Amino acid sequence: MEQIVIKGETKEEIYSELLPQIKSLIADEPDLIANLANVTSVLKQAFPSFSWVGFYLMKGNELVLGPFQGKLACTRIKIGSGVCGTSALEKKTIIVPDVEKFPGHIYCDPDSKSEIVVPIIKDGEVLGVLDIDSYELNNFDEVDKVYLEKIVDLLVSKF
């Protein structure tokens, strides 16, 4: 297995370099959990401003913690609760510049300041979410949204 190589300096350059490497990393691995674990590691290492990177997977009518990198996390999230549950319910990516201002935010890590959640959707069904937190306010923007959605699209075939 080759190591992930990052030379870019801007967020967009880094994501552009990561996409083909992630595609290659997961191409021949059929195991979902192994792929999710490696993607969390790649994203956490590539972006030092990410304090927590992980997946929650649909089990019944709730999201259950999957592979992640970071501090201890909430294990189960009800659909419609917090940022993850809202993203799953609305089937859309949610960027939260300041978690203090998101009604019903779930504080797994009290030091978290901003968050982005990307739903994983296949054939119209939500299979889980990619959740990323930061200790910095306003850490996520449209660049993150575009590229994280592309990364999730690469993973959908593994579900």
C-alpha cells in the first residue's frame, strides 16, 4: 500500500490530490469498514484543522457510530437530531459555521466549534453520514462540501 502524498497548499489543491488517491485506495478493497476507516485516516491526516472525522451508519431508524479518528464519540444519533440526524433526515450536506448557533446540536466534544455533515445516499436511501468537526469557527465552506460529496460518491459503490 502506498502512502498518501499531499503537496498542495490550498484546501482545494489538497482535496484535488486526495480524490484520485482515495479512489485508488478503495478500488480493490471490498470491505466497507476497512474503506471507511482508511478514508477517515486520510482526511484527518490531510487536514490538521479537522478535530474529528468519522462515519455514522444507518441501523434501523438511527445512526450508529462507525469508523472514526478523534476523541470518544456519541454512539447513537436519532434521525432528525443534531447535525448528523438532520443531514440524514433532509438528505443534504449541512455546514455549521458555529455549532453554538445550531438548534439541538449534540455535544460529543465540547471543544468542537464548527461541523460539516455529508449524507451517504444510494438509490434515494440514506445509508449513513460523513461527519467532520473542527476546533475552529467557520472551518468549512463550499470547497469542503463539493469535495467531501465527491469522496462520499466514491464510497457509495462499497455499500
